[in-house]
Amino acid sequence: MSEPASSSVLTNSQLVSACEEELRPLALAVEWLPTRRRGKPAHAATLFRWASKGLNGVKLEVVQVGGTKCTSREALRRFFSKLTEVSNGREATCG
């Protein structure tokens, strides 16, 4: 017999808490990113790619809410922090 599903979802060794972090669908969370060259906004596909394939071995934390993948500002901050660690030659750590 299988165990009941947990109310929290663990992804990439981190916990994205729907109760403690403001979640947005990836298509809308792209608004939280800084603009690119010449003021162009990042494309929503960028967040989907970071969540599925990652970047430099680091994946963006997401939770599945029904049929929608969501993330939080805090998850984006953790993602960027880990990317910075990796680019500076340090191994990414959780937390």
C-alpha cells in the first residue's frame, strides 16, 4: 500500500512552501526577472528551461499546482545564489 502524498513538495533538495512563499505561475514569475539588453524582458520559456533542464547544473525550484508549474521570488533568489557560487568555482549548497 502506498503512503499518502505529503502536503509539501521537495524539489532540488529545497522545499518550496506554498504557505510561506508567494507563488506565481512561471509565465507570470518572469516579471520578477530584471530586463535584458536594451530593456527587453526575459521570455517565459527561460523559466521553464531553468526548471526542467537547469543552468550550469542548478535547477529552479518549482511546485506543481494542478496543471501549472509555479515558483517564488525566494526560489529565484536561491537559484541565482547557487548560480553565483557555481560561477565562482564553489560547489552549490542548499540554504
